[in-house]
Amino acid sequence: MTVASNIKQTLASLKGVESTLRIYSVQSRNEEEKKVYKKELQTVESVIKDIEDRLKTVEFEEPQYKGK
């Protein structure tokens, strides 16, 4: 498995986590839980952005990985 493939797989997993956190934050009735879910959602969104930036760098430096 290539570095780009690993990055894409990690990104897909994180987007799944992001989705789950969104659902939990909306469905929760406890305000404290909602705050925790939203805080962690912001953390995951930040990590996703960093990984997307890293993927762009890898694809730029190694064009053979682009679009695969």
C-alpha cells in the first residue's frame, strides 16, 4: 500500500468519525454531551483539513498518486 493510499484511507475513516460526531451532537439531549461532541468535531475537522493538505502535497510531489 502506498503512502497516498494510506492517507486516503485515513481520510475516509476520519470523515466517518466526523459524520458520527455530527449525528451524536444533534441527537444528544444532554447539553454537556453536545458541547463535548461539538468540541471533538472541531478537532476532527482540523485534522481532516491537515490530512487533506498533506494529500495535496503528496500528489504534487508524486504525480503518479494523483487521482488514484
